[in-house]
Amino acid sequence: MFLVLGLLACGTVIVQFYIMMQNRVAPVTETSIRFFSYFTILTNSLAGIYALLQSFRKNTGDDLMAAEKGMFTAITVYITIVGLVYQVLLRQTWHPRGIQKIVDELLHSVIPLLCIIYWYVFENKERLHYRLIKSWLIYPFLYLIFVLWRGHYSHFYPYPFLDVNELGFTNVMIHSFLIFMLFLVVALVYLAIGKQVTAKR
């Protein structure tokens, strides 16, 4: 089952990379860096790679879900944020057509929904604990530092709500704080659901 998610996520990222390269407005190297500056791309890649590894280990009999202490829950939190932020803040900012529209829906709607379903069905929720949240927040924190650091020198920000040039540093910090609070709330929701499901078994 995880093979389907892994191939879909990785395949969609590859197609999006091809589309971006075909329509690039910057040199190949800069375009590649910009491509992987999107939280959507990084998180879908993470979900795809994890799913492929999970598929391989399941085929060899290893119980990866029991061994990795909620890693897929963390990934599901991240990709849930991808979906929520896109639907609420970004969907109306552009109107893709053709293959780009299909890829866009896969990255921001279909794959996040599949991850949520896979999490509910397959994740070993007995290992989930609230203390894991602090480690789950490291990835978005490092991402924010990278985007702000690189944006300071390149003047490229992947998302309008992180654009220091347009909004100013203070407003970007406020947006970042609110998004981190959203990460925290979503993580708490998944942990609460996990504990409730475990208690019923």
C-alpha cells in the first residue's frame, strides 16, 4: 500500500520539477534551489521517500512503524499544514491549467489526504507521546531559517507571507509565529486522535 503513496508523491514532485525547469526564469542552478525552497516540495518528497522505504521494509518483514517513534505522524502533520495553508491562503493567488493544475492538486490536496488516511490506518499510535512534538518542530524551524537567510541574499521568498521585501521583517515574524502555532495545534490534534484510537483497542 505504501508503494502507491511513495510512487505518487515522488512522481508528482519529479513532474513538477520538469514543469518548473521548462518555464524557468532563472539559471538551472538557481531554479533548482528555488524549487527545493518550497515547503510543499520538500514535504511531499519526504512523504514519498518515507513511503517507499516503508514499502521496502514491509516487504522484508520489518516493522518500521513500530521502530521510528512517530515519524510518519510528524510527516502527516507537515503535509497537513501544506494542504491547509494552500487551501486557505494560496489557492486564490494563482490559477494553473492543464498538467500544472493536476500536479498542483496532487501536491496540495490528494497526497495530503492520502497521508492522513495512511496515518490513521497504518501508524503505530501506541508509541506517540506529547514529548515528541518538540522534535517534530525542528524541521519547520530550520526551513524558516533557511528561507529567511537565503531570501536576504537572493531576494527570493517562496511564499508571499514570508516575503520580507514586501511585508517587512516584523510582519513575517508574526506570520511565522502563527504558522508555528498551527503546527503545534495540528500535532496536538493528531496525538489526541492517536491516544483515543489506542484507548479503544
